[in-house]
Amino acid sequence: MRALLIVNPHATSTTPAGRDLIALALSSALKLRVAHTAYRGHAAELAAEATSDGYPLIIVHGGDGTVNEVVNGVLGAPRSGPLAAIAATAVPSIAVVPGGSANVFARSLGIKNDPLDAANQLINLVQLRHHRRIGLGHCEDRWFLFNAGMGLDAHVVEAVEASRARGKPATSARYVRSAVRTFLREKRHEPALTVELPDGSVEDGVCFAFVSNASPWTYLEERPVITNPGATYDSGLGLFAMRTTGWVPILRVARQLVFSPRNGPRHPALLRTDDLEQVRIHSSRPIGLQLDGDFIGLRDDVTFRTAPNMLDVVAPKEPA
């Protein structure tokens, strides 16, 4: 089988020697071509070219941002009509060899976090023809794989991206420190968000909101952080929105996120619901938007939609 391996050489946990070993391992089972990204957006361009050239499989070695670019390059932006009308069967299958700091998408699919172990796992999955069709999220003419958010998490991502631009690695500790600093800064502002649900209900006075296409929402090292345990790649979107930035409720909910209660976090100030076809969030002032850990910019009105069965991925049929 022909396959294109798209490599982000600047991803957090990649090395030249590791990349060579991964390419060598994959070449033992696939007719492999390797392409390295050179700038932001390059992975999307490479993926779009591979789709036009009829490649049946694209393998991504990089972080979640690179995988997101590849998926957007493969599917493109829908110009009109319902999202489900896009012919997902006409595009390549996607496989991931983790190379980032969190690797949320790969790990949520049951892919091993060590890159070389993941490459060997991928060879077995390809030989056994283990594929899954998954749903995606969509907003702002872009697809997202596992999470999106407006407010707090978007500004944390923005801060970490600024640190990476200064040469500092994106570690879990850096995310936590950035989250605390960003929370203290955001806490001074009045709640700006209004959430509109498909049943017509409207929730005002929301401080920040997360939208999930799968669970977990992210990882802190090996520990999953779970906002919406009912969110899966086979269901609609999950919503997690806080109406307060008070210390007591925030700390209580944060503890529940990390220690993952079976039914998910609960609090009177928390709006949490699953399996939504869409959710609209608008803001009284421009506020940050992130998709799959990538800061998109400031927005004041965003509609998130679910698109079932959009993408074929090489993954265990029943991930742990």
C-alpha cells in the first residue's frame, strides 16, 4: 500500500534519529514517501496534494496541531450544504505516530504514546485492516478532532504558543503555570459568554466554555483530564461551561476533572451536557478561540457543529 508520512520536525518529542527509525519501520510494510513540514499550514498543503494524488493512507508524525492541519487538508472547507454530505470515502485514511507533548487525539484512539511503539502498532493495525470511522467537530470553516474552547483555555494556548516562540518547550507544567496566570487575569473580567443550545435554551453569564468531540479533553502527563465522559467520536458534541470564577467552585471542579469521577464533574455553577448537534457561543467582547490546542484568534460569535462518520482512521476497533 502506498502511504505518505508527513513529519513535523519541530514537534516536541521528535528527534532526527527517532524519525529515521520510524520511517524505516514503516517502510518495511508500506510503499512509503516521507515529507517534512517547513512552515505553519504546510501539513495541510501536503495532505491536500496527497489526496489529489490518490494516496490511500496518510501517516502523521507530529503533535495534535499537525494532525489537525492534515485532516483539514484532506477534507477541505465545506462550501455549501450539510456537513454530512462531504464524501469521506473519497479521501485517504489517517494514521498517527505521536510526536507532540500531549498527543490527545492519538491516545484517545488507543495509539501508544511512544513513537516507535506506535509505528510498530500501526504496522499491525494496517496488516489487520483495523480501521474506524469517526465523527468530527466543525466551526469557522475548520474541522477539529477532539476539543475546542472559548475564553480561558484559548488564552492558555495563546500563552503557551508565545512561550514556544521564545524557545521554551510545551510541557504539562508550563500549561499548568500558564493556566493559573491566565485564570487570575481572566478572573478580573465580567462573564462575557452566552450559550445557545439546540433546544432553544439560552445560558447567560458564562465565563468560559469547552466543546468536546471526544474524551478525554486533554492529558496531564499520563493522567486524563475528563470534562465530558459521554463525549465520543460516535456521538455529538459535549459542552462544559462555567458560570463563575469563584475559587471554591473552580477548585472543586478542577479536582473532579483530574480525578475523573465516573459520571463527570458536577457543580451548580457548571453547565455540562453531551450529544449536541450544535452549540452557539457568542460573546459581549472579542474573546479567544482554540481548536485542538491551536489558538485561532479573537471571536465574538461561533457555532460549533458535529459531523458524524467523517473520517477513516487506522486505530484499534475498541481502544482502552
